[in-house]
Amino acid sequence: MTIKLFNTMSRKIEEVKPLIPGKMGFYSCGPTVYHYAHIGNLRHFIQNDILKRMFMENGYEVTHVMNITDVGHLTSDADSGEDKMEKGAARDNKSVWEIAKFYTEEFLKDFDDLNLIRPTYMPKATEYINEQIDLIEKLEKLGYTYEIEGDGIYYDTGKFPGYGKLTGGSLSGNRAGARVEFNDSKRNPTDFALWKFSPKNEKRQMEWDSPWGIGFPGWHTECCAMSMKLLGNHFDIHTGGEDLSRIHHNNEIAQAEPIVGAPWVSYWMHTSFLVDKSGEKMSKSSGEFMGLDAVRNRGYDTMAYKYLVLLSHFQSQLAFSWAGLESAANGYKNIVKRVAEMLSNQNKGDVDEETYKTWHDKILALVSDNMKTAEALVAVQELLRDNIINDATKLKLFEFIDRLLGLQFIDRAKKLNDLKSEEAPAEIQALALERATAKAEKNWARADELRTQIEAAGWSVIDAKEGAKLVKKA
Ligand SMILES: [Zn+2]
């Protein structure tokens, strides 16, 4: 099947042609593990997962690398400002190494909870320091670097004629923009640190020896060094959130192409922001920290958040509101209810392979066409409404839909049926379902609270292997 994607580099939708037929090498910029993941960042990982599932469903063997940034990079793009990791460590009163471990684990819990397929490799920046030093040495030999005394080794963007080509003219903002302060010692305002020296007379929690002195790598270096090591000098797709394209990815290209030749990467894909109702990027807005816990604590299934994300296109900003999530949650639950009915139907019929193929190809074609997930979900609704297709065929299609979109419709439908079997009143079943969701999300406090409520209403919840059962108290 033809696969098309919008390529940030060409600013066009292009047909994807892999470097090696049948294989797909893809690199996604991963989390900086100094805090819980924000739901806006999780949107990017959800879209990456759909990309991967789409290639797999098209028969590709996918090698996916996602880095874990566990070395402190600085909070501003100007290589000044505070170190995010050290700041996080001070806030939590832990060492930098401890918070890196803790938030990596928390990130992976969210990752699994959202039913995202784990990457083939998850390299940590701190485990690839030698590779980063090698990369800087190569650039030094080619004449792309210079030293600012007492500060670090910098990349001279004036030496790379294609600098900024990923995002075209928008780099002018780098010069005049208030967000980036100008470091007077740099040769060009867009130059960036490859290696930062540790401050004199001060020991940083994370620092390494290097040919230039003790310090730590600049944050644009790790993705180049790790992707080259794990995917080779050239690979198919590089992804990231839209905030990474202008500086981080232009800088990655400037480091890689002098060494491996152009083009380094065939396709660049960027996920747009999740914004609040005023249109501001959500992770920047004030108020409640919006991790996946905020969604769970309000009693929502995390699949409802994923469903909300997939109702919008990855290139469009998605305005988040609780009302929007509520409506997505209802839409999701309605599909689960229909699947549950099909599962308990005693006269499902036989799978009609021809109909299966027609709908399979129709839905896969939508996602393969620049990831039209919203249109694919419209097709799912049409499938449910079609009264001519029997339940056996529809259920086989839902197995495929779950593989492609990872929305766990069949899993949730089975849980719903298990709860129904005891014929508890609807309101008790609703509490039990909410408790099952809370348990699945390891929200033990909420699960206990719900158990107390169920027991107060005269029912017991019995946790069995096949799911929870409701039993009327004697
Ligand atoms: Zn990166």
C-alpha cells in the first residue's frame, strides 16, 4: 500500500520510499526525565506509536530508537540558564541520578498505560558520552568548532551553508527573539554548544572528562551520536514535537551532514502542540500540572485521552479542555459498548473475508495517507452502523483496528462484559468499571475509595483472573 507523509524538510506530502525495501529505521526524540511527562508531550509519543503501527501493518520491519535525555541540558536554547535535571533534583531533594531513574520509570508507566509499543532501543544520553565525544572530535577535525574560553566548545553555524534548511526562513527569530539571549562571545547568534565546561571550583553531579576538559555534552549532540550508532549513518524517519524542529533538529542536521553527507534523514515528521483554550502551548501554561495522573484522577480511562488525540490530525494544534475529553470519553465508551454486545452475541456468523479485506484496506489506507486517524475513526463508526456486515467479521476488523490504533476496544469490551455478568444495578457496575480502570492505572487510592462505595451499597467486588466480579452481599 502507498504510504504518504508530510515531510517537514520539503514542506510537502511525499510518498515514503524506504532506504532498504521492507525496512523502516526511525528515530524519535524522547523525554527529558526531570519531571512527569506532560499530556502535551505524550501526544507526540502517541502519534509516533501510530506511525510505527501503520508501518508494521503495511508489512514493514520497524527499528525504532527513542532516546532518554538523562543528562542535564539547559532550560534556554541559548546554552545559558539553569540545568533542567539539576533543577528537578533540587526541587525533589534527590540526586540527579535518582531523579533520572525515577522519572524514566514513571515515563515508561505512562507509555505502557497508553498501550504504546516499546521502542527497539531506548538509549540513555549518559551511556553514550564516548560516542558524543567522537562526534565532536570529527566536527573539530573538519573545522566546524571553536572554543569559548571558560564556557565550552561551540559549533560554528557560519561554516554550514545549509544551516536552518529544515525550517527555512523562520530562523531569523533566533537573532531578534526575546526568548533566546545573545551570547556575545559566539561567532554567530545561531551557534550552539557541543561541550560545556563544568564551572571552575565546582563539581557538577554529572560531568565527564573529555579532550577539551571536564564538562558535559550539549543537548543537540546525543540524538546524532545515538542514531548513527543504532540506525546507521542514514535512516528513514526522524520525529519530534513541533518545538524541536527550529533549533534542536536544525542543529542535529548541522552536526550530522558534514560527517555523513546529505540528506542524513529522508523524512522529518513533527507533531503539533496540545494547546489550552487561549491557544498557548499547554506545558507552558500555569496552574495544575497536566500529567496523565490528572486524567486518571478525574476518573477517565487513559484510552479516552488517546482517543481524543486521534480525533485530531497530528499537524493540527489540538485545543485541550475537560469538556472535550468528556465528549471523547463518551464516544470511546459507546464503541466499547457496541463491541461488548458483539462479543456476547451467540449468533455472530462466519467471517466474510472479502468484506474484511475491503474494510481493512479502507481504514489502513486512511492512516497510511499522512496519518488520517480522525477519518479512520469516522470509518470505524460507519463500520459499526453497517447492518449488513455480521458480528464475526466486525470483530475480526476490531482486532485489526486495535493493532493499528492501539485503542484496546476489545480488551475494554471484555472487561465490561465481565462486570455485567453478575447483573448488578447499572450504577454499581459503573463504580466497578471505574475501579477496574483505576486499578489498571495503579491508582490504588481511588480503587480503594470505589470499593468502599460499592460495599456501602451492598455489593462485594471479587477480583478474579478473568476480571472483577460483583456479588450481592448476603
Ligand atoms: Zn533529539
